[in-house]
Amino acid sequence: MNYFSSNFKLGILGGGQLGKMLLYDTRKYDIYTCVLDPSEEAPSRMACNEFTVGDLMDYNTVLNFGKQVDVLTFEIENVNVDALETLEDEGVKVFPSSKTLRTIQNKGTQKLFYRDNKIPTADFSRFAHTSEIKDAIKNGGLKLPFVWKSARFGYDGQGVKVVRTLDDLNELPNVECIAENLIPFKNELAVIVARNEKGDVRTYPVVEMEFHPEANQVEYVICPARITEDVSKKAELVALRTANAFKHVGLLAVEMFQTKDDEIIVNESAPRPHNSGHYSIEASYTSQFEQHLRCILNLPLGNTDSKVAGVMVNLVGADNHTGNVVYKNIEEIMAMEGVTPHIYGKKQTRPFRKMGHVTIVNKDVSKAREIAEKVKQNIEVISEK
């Protein structure tokens, strides 16, 4: 099929920052794009060929949108999977598949998938409602502390909490959830696996993630991860096993823990471009977004090697700031060597909302991390006074 400067239409469910960055590459290749998002102000609205406002969880909305395109993909997991299944039955190519998405959408189902496929992961218990957890603790079936995770609709640190006391449970919504063993770990790592329809597979280098202790959001992504070659190889193999189990087409970002004993266990996976791969726009031969296109269009996969070391800094809304956004001191960070800001196009900021990211590239990963710290100290995402 001719995808370039043709009548081919690529549909994208979700018009957030991931969709916007994916559109950088569809425009490069002149691929016609249609985007569906519930917000009229979605970041992708200005970069696609057709923009439709609609509910991603509504069956008919997703079904009717998907019937207008040749290949359908998504940049967010919270979409109507029943509609995707119907579209697949009617001949529309959906990548990653509805089967993969259905498994990953629910954290309980996702964890069972790892267990069934002998993929190392933390022990866990499933609950229909959070209120059932206290009885499990009293009866000895569950021990404090543990990690509580909402089974559905968690994102950017939302829907996750470390529970250390019974009182901590009182703050949580009464929803379907899992309680996961708290793992003592050295590092949080991630590997992005790319796979096309032919079955060609490439992996990006292992990255290291540093999290904000309060918001449970990634603050820094460091590539290459500052780990031994042996641990790096273990992480890559676990990621490949996970991707092979899903038999996915597209990108699969596999987040992992490096334990105190240097074992690798899977935390969770995302079937789409991922925060842990943003560094690749500047630092890699092929960005994760171009690679996702190559995967879902069954094109040859690109080189995943890094040209230089890369560190990504998330730009999130400052605490106590809500309203029209201002990127304070952005000129100062742009004057630093190897620094590239990405602004997502969200007009309104609020505490911890992802508003952009900054990539720092350097031949030396230690130097890149040092500059990243200066970036973090200088720029602020605030609201107008």
C-alpha cells in the first residue's frame, strides 16, 4: 500500500501530547491523519488533517471514526475496546490489537497475564472493591505495607498509592483494584520494544527513570541507564519475553524494577509511545514516534541506537498554580548546551499536569544529567498572575 502523499488515512485515538509528537513524523512523510479526542483544545488539533471531537469511551463514536480510516492506532489506553474488536472484524487494521489493549487496560488482568506467561512480576491480590482490603488484612491474607493500584483509568501517578497503615486506605476510592507487594529496588528501568506485522523486532537501550517522590511521576529519564551490562541484558531479555507474549504490533514500553539482588521484574506495560522514550527525538537515530509508524504500517524498522546520551526532564505544572500557563525562565534553559524544550500546547496549567518536556543531549551521560539538574532548577511552569 502507498502511505505517502496518497489517499491512505491513518486514524489516531487520542489527541494529547503523544499524538502531537506522532504527527511530527506523519507530516514528515505526508501521511494523511485523522484524530479523535474529547477536547476541542487537544494538542494534536493543529497538526492533523482531520480533527474530530468525541468520547473515546463511547462505542458508536469510536466505531464510526474507525470506519473512515485504513489503519487505526491510539496514544492512550482509555478507549472503547469493544469498538476496536468490531472494527477488526470488519477489516480495519488496529495496531496494537484490541486483544493487547484489553489485557493492559485492567491492571489486574495485566498482572494475571504476566503470571500466566511466567514473566517475573511482584506478587499481588485482586479486589473488586478497595473496601475488601481491610478484611483481607485482618484475616491475614494481606500484609502491610503494599502498593495499591486502581485497576482502571490510572495515569501519570494517579491511581497508585503506597499503603503503610490502615488509615491510608480511607483516602482511596472504592474501586476495583490490586494490592501488590512492595518491592525494595535499586532502580526503575524501562525498555521500549518495537515490532511490525512481519515480526521484525528492535529494542531501544535500557533507560533509567527517576521519580518525583510526591507526585509519583517520572522526573528524569536517563539513557543509557547507569547499570551494569549484565543487568542491562537481563532487562532487555525480560522486555523481549513480554513483547513476545503479547505478539503486539507497534511499540510496547515495559517498565521494570531492578531489585536489590539485581533481578528484573516487570511493573507494567504500555502499548504505545511512552514517556520513557521521549529522549529518542533528539538522541536516537530513529525516534520512538517514527518507529511506531514504521511498526503499524509494516515498514522496515529503524535503527534504535543512540547517537549521544540523552536525559529527559518532564515539565509539570508547579504547585499552587492553576490557569493560563507561563514557562518562566525558558530562555535561560534554551541558552544551555544540548537543551531542547518541547511544549505540548496545553493552554491551562495545574499542579503536576504534564505540560512539556526538555531533552538534554551530550556525549557524556553524567554531563547530560548535570545539565538536566540545572534545567530542573531554572524553569518553572506557572500560571499568569
